[in-house]
Amino acid sequence: MQMPQGNPLLLSYTLQELLAKDTVQVELIPEKKGLFLKHVEYEVSSQRFKSSVYRRYNDFVVFHEVLLHKFPYRMVPALPPKRVLGADREFIEGRRRALKRFINLVARHPPFSEDVLLKLFLSFSGSDVQHKLKEAAQCVGDEFMNCKLAARAKDFLPADIQTQFAMSRELIRNVYNSFYKLRDRAERIASRAIDNAADLLIFGKELSALGSDTTPLPSWAALHLSTWGSLKQALKGLSVEFALLADRAAQQGKKEENDVVEKLNLFLDLLQSYKDLCERHEKGVLHKHQRALHKYGLMKRQMMSAAHGREPESVEQLESRIVEQENVIQTMELRNYFSLYCLHQETQLVHVYLPLTSHILGAFVNSQIQGHKEMSKVWNDLKPKLSCLFAGPHSVLTPPRSPQEDGVCPH
């Protein structure tokens, strides 16, 4: 990890530096094999390694497993779930987006970005990438066994690390809950824009269908036979503008899906990985440490009982086991402090990502401004074409009046 001189616990990354580490694209390549099974492959392209490889979902699963094995005290983002039966197009697209978020978070994570596992996954073009990943992970132990600072992690931790950990965890939990709600609202806004596009398109088509109606008009049905013909001609031409309006609305919805909803999902994935890491710390290394201490206490009591009963062989065996257990406790204690050391750095990493909030809000505001601006222009271009629809009884153009002008109370 990039660290300033002095305390190695502190990070010195900016959000721009993290985002610049790599940008990975994940695109679908549907491939049908056999009579009934349809497998989906992904083309995974890395700017950093200038590589393009093909991966299946199971390749991501193995990569995720070896990352967790090697970096149990770091934020490893979760993978999207595997669907066994009948994956529809919407599910497949959602999973592609989730895999893209996963690999980009991993590629920009400081320790992961410098590890051989990432380079293998993003650049190895052979067919046995899963075997290569497992082989690379088995050659070395986890990060604790390979970090030179692991045995001295306690020396760099603040005295109130447990209090700080509890406060950070509570803050991240609150941030996650708020962003979860923001993501849901953003999804609804983008979805409404896409629904609006469909409605505008149908609206224009119905106007065009009305204008294209060829049903003969009886001579006694209207005083001015030319009026309906003029109206039909005007209505028929309006479908072009409504198609443009639909296109602009669809573009705005898609842009908000990509630039707002996806960035919110990326940040939520990061926050969720932090929450998962906190649980692993509490249920994993901390629990094992406490369990080892409990076992040590039982052995001490057994040894005292054996010594009181004067059983030399039993005492000697217990002493050997106690020494062994002491070594286990010492290792677990060191792992506990190293886990807190990593957790402290991962907390800093989350805070480095917090300015992503301004990127998200900026993208949302710009999308709204640009979308309304483009649609407003089309509406304004459409207005002059309505002139012939407002012909009065003496062929004088009379635009629609407001309820107030007609003396109607707006309530």
C-alpha cells in the first residue's frame, strides 16, 4: 500500500488516484452449447494491462474465493448470486453490471491491485484460469503470513482502537442505509424517464394513426369539410416530434441508470464489503482468539488437578499441550491485531471513496439539466405545428385559453 513516511497505518490515496488505477469493462458474449444449456461468457477488458480475456461466472467465483483466502482481513466485494433455472435477459444484464462493479472495486483496491491474482484474472488467456488462480493462491499463505509488519501491527494501532472501530462501524451503517434509499429513488426516477419515453412514443403513434384515418366523412357531419382534413394533416405530422421526445426521455433514463444508479450501486457494494469485513473480524479471528483463551483456561485447571493428584505423566502431557496452546493464543492475538490494523486501513479507504457522493450528485443534476433542455427544445419546435389545430369559426387562429381567462375558477 502507498504509505507516507512514518506511520505505515495511514493511507495517502485520493479518489482520483484510486479511479485511475484501472477501468475494467465487462461485456456479454452469449454462447449456446448443446441442445438445452445456454452458457454466458463475458469479455473482460483492462485498460491497465491492455488485455481482453473471456471469463465465465464460475471463473469469477474461484477468483473471489482465492481473494478471500489470501486477504481475509480486507474488503472483498460480494459476487452477485448464481441463478440456476431460467436466467432471463434482465437477470443476466443485472449480473453483468454487478460483475463489472466487483472487478473494478478489486482492481482499484491498493493491496489487490498489486497482487499476482488480479493480474492472472485480467490477463491470463488460457482455458484453465481457475487452476492457475488456485495454484497461485496455494503457493503462499494469507496476507498475515507475508506481511513484514504483521508481528508489529499492535505498535501502530491507536490505544482506543476498539472505540474507534465501533464508531466507524456505526457511521458506515448509517451511510449505507441512506445511500440504499437514495439508490432506490434514483432507480425510480430513471425508470419513470424510460416509461415516459414509451408513453410519448405511443402518444405520437396514436396521433399519427388518427391523422392517417381514411374513413370517408359524410357531407352532413360538418359545416366545414376542409377542417377535418387540415386537422388530420397536422396530427399526422406530429409523430416525428413525439418520437424525438421519446428518444430524448429514453436517453435521459439510460444516462441516469449508467451515471447515477450504477455509481450508487458501486458505492453500496463497497460499503457492504466493509460491513461484511466487520462481521468476519468479529465472528472469525476475534471469536477464535476468545475460544483459544477459553481452551487455555480449561487446560490450566486440568493441569492443577493433575498436579494435585501427583500424576507425572499426565502433568507432562498437559504442560506440552499448554505450551502448544500458548503458541496458538499468541498467533491468534497477533492475527487479531493485524485484523484491526487492516480494518483501520479499510476504514480509511471507505472515506477516500466518500467524495464519490459529489460525482453522483453532479451526474444526476447534469442529466436533469441536459434532459429537460433537450426536451424543451423539441416541445418548442412542436408548438408552431399546432397552429392549424386552433382555427376559429372564421379561420382566425385562436390558441387555447387558460381556465382563468374563461372565468373558470381553477379550484
